[in-house]
Amino acid sequence: MISAPIPEYEADRLAVLQSYGILDTPPEERFDRLVRIVSEQLGVPIALVSLVDYHRQWFKAVVGIDAKETPRELAFCAHAILAEETFVVENALDDERFSDNPLVANDPAIRFYAGAPLITSSGHRLGTLCAIDTVPRKLSEREEVLLKELAAVVVDEMELSAISEALKQNKRQLESRNEALDAFVHALSHDLAGPIRRINSFCEILAQDSTQKLEEYLQFISDSAHSADRLLQDLKSFFLIGRAENKVDCDVRECLLRAKDDLKEHLKSEAGRIDITGDLPHLSFFPELLTLLFRNLIGNALKYRSELEPVIAIHAQELEDSWQFSVDDNGMGISEEYHRDAFKLLFRLHREADIPGSGMGLAICEKIVRRGGGEIKIAASKLGGTCMVFTLEKPTTGVLKLAG
């Protein structure tokens, strides 16, 4: 027995096969009907829609046998996907590639095989529509044309399903975005109205009052203007996240140190300390977004401090398919009932008068993490405050050790 060689560009072929989302799905009448037509029109007992996966051939539709898959090294279809023309074996016993194949020597005792490749619109051959008999025979020109035409119908059905699913997913995403946008616009109009209303009110008072309260009024106006400016700057950051392009080699250590440097005055004023442990990788990502992510998380730890001097512990850990990072602190903490709401746009746990902020910091963090193919959550804190844990997908291009 001679197993089929691996096709050129096999990785691409397998990726396209996976993208159709058809493997290991239940039987469907639209495919079952096609193999019945092949069986009846060609007069063969066995007909299959076979998809050649990494280590197996899997049958989307089958008539004449009970098997759902066989090992790839035994598959006639693995030979058939090597070319665009119909692959025909008139008598497997006379073919050195198959004469001692277990599928020939034992059940189902294949003698005749004809497989028309399933060729996608991108040119990838994912499997075959095949006809199998237990006696030697030839394939007529008419039968070959029919087999190829029906194979094209199989591909059309697969591609229609993929397009339909993509449209459904886009529809769900658009509906979700519209709902989020409605909520965002409502919240934004409310949040911007406050600072603007205060500015207008104090300006009216100033027009009527030239007493010693001028300095106090001016401070109120300044605070309100800064509040509106913070909100607008965070809005800009939030929407620019989705526009970032061209991922590059991103040194996590450099991004973290840059964020730390950006916050050095805040760290100094709060007498805060950052402890970093674990190996820090290089990722394919956006350095400016990763710096913003660390800056927001560290800034929150300083902003929501407790009576203790702030301690922020940052740790990195390599997982199978991603890198996991944690930013833990000894601050106020976030009650478990607010763990989900904390990532919503413009959500605040505290009044702005008590702790200034736009209510967008964690929403920005979540959006950045999602751009990196990861997730972010609030986990149990070892320091008694808030522990933010997030992942960013591999691949990495190297690992750097960072001490202290």
C-alpha cells in the first residue's frame, strides 16, 4: 500500500476546510440527496461526500457503508485531492497503491473507485464526491461529467452555508453594536451634560457676582472642563482602538515600563510601588495600545487606593495558546456584584465628585484585550484589592526575563 503524499500548501488547505465549519456536523438531506443520485445514476453500492482532514477522511454524506470516517493513510480520496481531474481506479487489486489496502482486502472490499475533487472558489481541493463499487469496472464519459457536476453542487452548498453563517454572524454583531451604540449615546449625553451645565451655571453666576467667591467659581469651572476633557480624550482612545492597523513585534517589557514612566508623578505622589514578576514576552500586537492598557490598569490601582501605600503586583505567565497577565493591588477592591458592569462604557462605582474619572477606563482595557484575541476579568486578589487578569494570544517571537 502506498499512502498519498501530503499536498503542497496543505496548511492553507486545512485552514480553508476548517473555515467552512462543516466537519463533524450532523447529516443534511441536501448532501444525502447528492450521494443517493450518484449511487443510483452510476449503479454503485457506495457513494460518499468525503472531506480530507489532517489525520482522517470524514464523511459528510454516505450511502452503502456505516462508517463516518477512516484514517487518512487508507483513503483513496487523499490521492484524489492531489489533482483537479477525476481520480479513477478501475480495479484496486491491480493497483500497487491499493492492492493491500485494508479497505480493499477487507470490508468494504473496494475494487472500483472514482472521485471528483471538491474544488472551492479559492482553488483548494478539500475532498471528493466519490463512487465506489465492489467489482472492477470503468467510468464512462457521461458518468464522469455527472460526477464532476454533482461535485460542483456539493461545493456550492458548502459555500452557501459558509456565506449564510457569515451573514448571520455579521447581523448579530451589527445588532449588538447598535444596542451598545444606543446605550452609549444615551450615557454620553447624560455624562457630558453635567460638566457643560455646571460650566454654564457658574458663568451665569460670575456675570452677576464679582465678590471674593470668584476664585472658587473659577475652580468649579476648571474642574468641570477637565471632567469633560477627560471624557472626550477617553472617547477618542476608545474609538481609535478599532482603527489600529499593522501589528508589529511588541516588547511587553518596553510597553510596561513606558506606562510606568507615564505615571511616575502619580506613583511618586501616592508613594506607590510596582512589583513585576514572570517572563515578559514579545507579542505581535500594537505597542501603543498595550502601553495604554497597562497605563489604565496601573492608574486605576493608584486612583482607587486604600489607606495603605499602593502596592501593584504585575505577573506574566505563559499558557498553551496565550500569555496571561495579572495586575493586582491592595486598594479598595470591587464588589463581586459589579464585576461584569465594571467593563461597561461610562460605568462608575463612585461619584465623580469623590473620585474623578470618565467611567471608560476598563471599557477601553477590554476593547484592547479583545483586539489581542484575549479576555479580561476581575479575579480574586492576593493583596486584598482588585486583581485584573487578561490574556493576549500567541504567537510570541521571544521571551525576556524582567526582574523587579
